[in-house]
Amino acid sequence: MDSTRPPQAMVGSISKAFTKILRLRRAEDDDAACNPEISGKQGLVSGFSFGEGMKEMEILVANLFAGVSAVKAAYAELQLAQEPYDPDAIQSADLAVITELRRLIDIKQRFGRNHLGGPPLLASQIEEQSNLLKTYKITAKKLDSQLKSKNAEVVSLKSDLHVAEKRCRALEARLRPGRTLAGLDDLHLSGLNPTHFLTLLRYTVKSIRSFVKVLIHEMKSSDWDLDSAATAIHTDLPSGLNSNHRFFAFESYVSRVIFSDFQNQDFGIGGSLLDRRQLFAEFTELKYVKEKDCFFSKNSQFGMFCREKYLKMVHPKMEASLFGSLEQRAVVSSGKGYPETNFFYRFVEMARRVWLLHRLFFSFTAEEKGAIFEARRGSRFSEVCMKSVTEEVAFSSTVDRGGYRRATVGFTVQPGFRVGRTVIQCRVYLVYLDG
């Protein structure tokens, strides 16, 4: 756009004008310093007095800066009109640039003829500030447009990511049938049934076991006596347990703590009660949110739930023995931090799935209202509501050397659930009594 480009001589002329102004001001200051007697008198320079000349020169400079700021504002408008392309705005801005350049040429010509008149000084200063403000507004508008464009790009990329993750879950579901949450994709409240709860429960139990493995690993690393630790949880455990049976003892401890108060809608942490639609909405929102983001979510009490469960499950002496200090506990207690450790990550992962299970549990209708249960110690084994975690087949009684051995519940490893008419068996560790 050649019409908007000022001639090269224009830049040089403006530069010469500034130089001349500075020399004139310096000459006046030098004269005043060398001859104080005439500093207040009128003298003639190029046909006008010092006092009047400096005043008119200030007006000229103010007009010059006002013109430059106007060119800058017009050029900013021209840039803004390029994207999105607006031909009318481009033409208008182009004319504005040309007009302001002609105005600068006029100032230059008046300076060359020693006709330094123009708008008053204050008016020129106001115009300059107005043009600067206009430039800032245009820049802000341009940045706002860029921000909206970036936000739209982020939304688009999030949508692509969601589609990609959904495809990955579908592929994983085909690879591992019944072991993923793919069956809960596109789940609506109206279509909720006990099968969905069972799918999530399996995922939750898997996460609990993963945390128990991490806990046992930390105990081994700290030279714990695992047999003594297991019998401290359940005193009736036989001595010399194999590793699998010890695992059940630790799993029962973790499950007992993490599922305590599950039957209460507020999960025992207080706060306002939500209706089933709000609970299902929270379940949907947090279903695929990362553990750390879920921990700090402002729309959920999950962070408070994690803190209470962690402090109850990992008491001070236990943490000091496992990690050598209470630093992790202090961070959790403060409610302002997130310990960057594998142990705490696994704990939060487990807690998140239990929290989601709780949200889904209370999303069922009143007719399908569920319950959580466990088998009492010493209870007779019943296949209707119990499932043995040990490898041997659990009969209500077995024959051993001519005598009867009765299978009874030693302790509950995982609680059972009833959703509507569907009963999900609790998992129990059996002991066998003579007679």
C-alpha cells in the first residue's frame, strides 16, 4: 500500500526539526547563562522574540507529537482490520494514515517558513493523550481477539482429546472385557442400573489392591514384621501365614477405613446434602479427571474426604516408621498441599474411585435405594451374600479325618452391596472350626 508510506525525506525533515528545536533551546539557555542581564529582555531570532519563539516552538512540538500519535493510532486500526479481513475498515484506516501524514507535512512546511502557528498547546497535548488511549484500546481489542482465538483452539483440542481418550477406552474394553470403565461412557441418569455400579466397584477394588501392594512394599522397605502387623489387625489369624493371606489382612484394614461412613450421603465429612441429579453430575464431571485436579476441585468435597481418610488410615507412628518423618502428614493436614510421592498418589487414586462409587451409589432412585454390608466375625458362611477370598472351595462344612469342620467368617476383606434387588457378595476370609 504505497499511498500510506511517507517519503524518506519526511523522516529526515522531522529529525532535522527536532535538532533545530534542541539547538534553539540550548542557545537560549547558553545566552541566559553567559549574560544574565539580557536573560529577561526580548531579542530577535529569525524574526521573533525568545519568549514568544519558545512558546510557539512548544506548540509546534506538541502538534508534532499529537500528529505522530495519530499516525500510530491509525496504523493500529489498519493492522486490526487485516484479521479478520475487513475491506471497509482497511480503507478507512488507510485514509486516516494518509490524512495524518499530510498533517505532519504541513507542520514541517510551517516550520520551514517560520509560521509556527497551530492548535493551542493544551489542545495538542489532549489530542496526543487521546490518540495514545485509542492505540491502547485497539491493542487491547486485538489481544482480546487473539485470546478468544486461542480459547477456541483449546476447546477444539480438548474435544479432540476427549474423542481420542474415548477411542482408547473402547480399544481397551475390547482387549480387556469387563475390566475398564468404557461401559460407563455416555451414561445417563435415566439409564443407570446395578450393572454400572458393579463395573465401577470392580475398578475400585482393583485400585484398593494396588494401594495395599504399595503399603506392603513400604513396610518391607522399613523392615516391618509383616506377620506381627497382620495379627495386630486381626488377632485370630494363624501364625506363619503365607503372603497371600497376610495381604487379605492389610486389604481388610484399608477397606474398613476407606468405606467407613459410606452409608451416609455426606460420607461422614459434613456439608450440604445433594440430590441424586447433583451427585450424578459430580460423578460424570470427576469420572476422568486426573487425581491431583480432582483433589483440588472447588466443586467437590473430595479433597476434604482424602485428608480425613489419609489421617485416619496412616497414623503418625506408622508414617514416621515408613517415611522417617511426618512431613507428608503435615502437608496433607494443612489442606494446602499435595505430597508428590507414589504412596500418596496411589492413595488418592484409590480414594477417588471410592468417592465416585459413593456418588454413583446415591444416584439411584428411592426404589433402588441400596445398602452396604459386611459379614460379622464368626458368622456361618453363606454363598448367597459372601464370597471366600481363599483359593479352596468354601463349603458350609467339610469332613476332615472323620470329623466336621465348620467354615466361619474370620473377617470381611471387602464389603458387600445391595442395589435394588441385586446383591453383590462381600468378600470374606474364612476360618475353619472343629465340630
